[in-house]
Amino acid sequence: MNTPSLQIVNPTGHLRVVVTKPLPGTHWLDVLIAAGCRVEIATGDDILSGDEIIALIGDHCHAAIGQLTESWNAELFAALKHAGGRAYSNYAVGYNNVDVTAASACGIPVGNTPGVLTETTAEIAVALTFSAARRIVEADHFMRDGQFKGWLPGLFLGNLLHGKTVGIIGAGRIGEAYARMMVEGHKMNLVYFDLRPNIPLEEFVQAYGAFLTTRGEPAVTCQRAETLACLLEDSDVVSLHTLLDAGTRHLINAERLALMKPDAILINTSRGPVVDEAALVAHCRSHPEFRAGLDVFENEPAMAPGLADLKNVVLVPHIASATKWTREGMASLAACNVAATLRGYPVAAVGDVRPFLAGTPPQAAPSILNAHELGLA
Ligand code: DGY
């Protein structure tokens, strides 16, 4: 077991907060310092093991900020509680790495960071969609390899998306933002699959369609798919925006890939295990016109054998939220979750997190997942 090097900020603070990776920006540190925290940050890029995190927590620790790459399970929450811990925040909006039930059993509030990743993640889903559709990465390698000998009628033919159908699985914040970008920007018709109807999204597409007809253009349409199979069969692009749980693990498997159009595009910016990666490799091999754009992987940082060899797949290393504004915002929200909880402030009732991102934040925790269970809501 390695002992991570630590950066200590505000050594005289009376509340010890451990942070398992350096976070961007400085506002988050200002928030914790103002709450009287001594902040101990594990430096270095290695992913910490459970034992290393338990050693970091030690026997005196009031709160922790952890990463989506760490498994915050019952053992870690027991260690945090034993050390006097009263708060945890994930530095992520997704929390499939956190056993929230175990945290609740220890009486520890669990924060996450919604509201600052929405457009950022949707934008990378759009970027992956067009990179896949227009074969940008393949063409880039072709140029760098000196293979371009002049314009040719058949060089790197890709897919036109304008006016085609985009399907989103999961019509929450990020799915909706992506859908609006594809509908509004590229006049795509929308099909969505979600357990709940998204009425504002439906109304948006309807109003936009009506606007287009006043301009003499074909209206765009929106349909809530009755079944996942209908969406997969009808869509030219399928983008995944669901959370990861037992019900969505391998939601996209060999059987469902076979339902998709042979030249469809699959985009995943949600969580890797939503796609059966070995099945995707097999499908992309047997369907060279099929394309995929992946930001997340089933067993990060590893990739399924063969995935990296496929020309019809675009791969990026889980960077959907990687803009300065978003990553600094996530740090502010995680710090506000911890600082507000340690100070005994209530949980914020509103969804707009912008007041938490600069200056003195509101006297509330922006997002606590188990607020209801712990009677904090
Ligand atoms: C999250 O916050 O869940 C994202 O995956 C980070 O990019």
C-alpha cells in the first residue's frame, strides 16, 4: 500500500477534511477555509485503493471529498464515521460508485454536483456524434500519415444527420440538453425513451417545429418511444443518458445492437457498463458502417479487447465534463456540500446552483442525495 503525498491547506483549521485528488480552481478551498477546515489533499494521479483511503481518513476526520473512480462502500463510510466524519461529497454528478444506503446507515450525508455538467456533457456527446458521423478521427490520422493525395469523390464518406432521427435513452438534464442541441441545430426529429414523460422537452420540439413551418421548412417532431426496441429501430443516432444501476447495466447488448440500423451511430457519455463492450466490439467488426463514440468504458481505464483497433469507433478518456468552468464548478459544489453540512445548514430547495459557484455561497448544501433519509430535506 502506498501512502499518498499530501498537500495541506489552512493547517490551523479545526475541522479536518480529506480530498482524494487535487481539484481545479481555488473557490472550493475558500469555501472550506471559511468553514474552519484544514484541507488535506492527496496529490498524484494514481487511483487510491480502499485501504489507502481508509489510511488517509485515519482516526480523526470530519469530512471527505472523493472521486467517481473510488468505491465509497460500507467499509469506507464506517471508517469515516469512526473518525468522526459527518459529511461526504462525490466530486461528480453520477454516484454509482457510492453506497448511499451504507452512508445513510452511518448517518453521513452524501453530496453530488448536479447543474454544472449539463451543457458541457451534452456538448461532448454532440462532438462525438459528429466525429463518428463524419469520420473525423480516421481522416485526421489519414492526413498525419501523409496519405492524402488529393480530393476524391469517395474519400471518407460519412453520414448526413440533418433531418434524420436522434434517439435519446434517458431524458433527464443532460439527455434533454443534447436532444435540444441536435433538434435545434440540426433539425433532427427526436425519439426519447424514459420512464417519465419530459413535457417541457416535448413542448420545446413542438414549438420549434411550428416555428420552422412558419419559415417554410419541414417541422421537427418529438415522440416518446413506447419501447426501447422502437427507439433503437427508428433512430439514426442513439445517445445514452441514463444513470447506471442494476436495471441499466448492459442495457445495450448484442440483441439490442442487432435492432439498430446497420449504419446507426451509438454515443455513450453516461457510464461504461450501460453498454456490453465486448458485444459492441463484435457488432462494430461485423457492421463496418455502424459507428460509435465513447467517453466512458465498462472497466475504466481498460478497454475491451479489440475496441482500440476499430476504425469505426471514436474514443475519449471520460472527459465529458472536462471544461475549466465545469470542473471548478464541481469543486465548488462538493466543497459547499461538505462545508454547509459541517455547519449544520439545511439542504438547498432550489435547482439553480449558480449562487454556489463564486463568492460567499448561500447558507445551504446544494445537493445532498440522502437528505430525505437523514431528515435533512
Ligand atoms: C460525473 O460527474 O458523473 C461525470 O461522469 C464526470 O465527468
